[in-house]
Amino acid sequence: MFTSILTPVDGSPPSDAAVKLAIAMAKEYKAKLLFLHAVAVPLPVHDAGGFAREQMVQEERTHGDEILAGAMKLAKDAGVVAETELVGGSVSEAVLTAADEHGCDVIVMGTHGRTGIARAVLGSKTADVLSRSPLPVLVAPHLNS
């Protein structure tokens, strides 16, 4: 049914739930699996100087590499071949661009489950991808404990 699965990861419990679901799907369908992490690039308005900005970006990239390595380990342990991609910018834009560039046919994401005012104020990356993606978006269930 699916041949190429994209899963954005951020190291949160909802993201971890999406990773587990995507791995199970990739194993079931013998699909390619791509884990994506988007690094927030600070805008010049928030910049404390060139060096500070570079240091912040490098720390985010290092953290992103660690998150991607964790997802890759889970995939490898399950016998699933996966790739990773670390990009800069907006999560929603990165997900939609990567899905198109890699020819993915489904996106598996987690959700933080925000509702009401929190969702209105904070927005939802998952909701943004859901509303803009030409592909099916599967949202992994996650219950806060």
C-alpha cells in the first residue's frame, strides 16, 4: 500500500509514537522510511550576534542529529532500512518539501494534542501539514500519562 514513508521527528513522546508507527508500517509494507528533523534557524531580530547565532544553530543541529540517530537505531533494531535528513527552517515547510522531493506517499506524524486556546495561540505543525499536504497524513495516537 505504501512504498515511501516520511516521519518528522523532534524527540518528544508524540514524535516517538509516530516513529514506532512508521517503523511498523515500513516493516509491514517493505517501504522506504525517511526520518526528518527541522532545525529552527533564529531570525536576525533574535540574533545576539553572528557568533551566538552560529552557536545556537550548531547546538540545534547537534540535538537534531541525536534525535535522528535514536530513530535510526529503532529502525535498525526492527530490521527496517531508513534514511535521515536534517534541514533548517519551518517544520511544516520542511515536511511538505521533503515529501515531494523524496517521492513519499504518506506522512506519519505525532501530535501534541493541544486544544482550545493553546492550539489557537500556539498553532499545530501537524494541523498545518494536514491542511496543506496532497498526501495522506497519518497521525499517531499519543496519550499523555
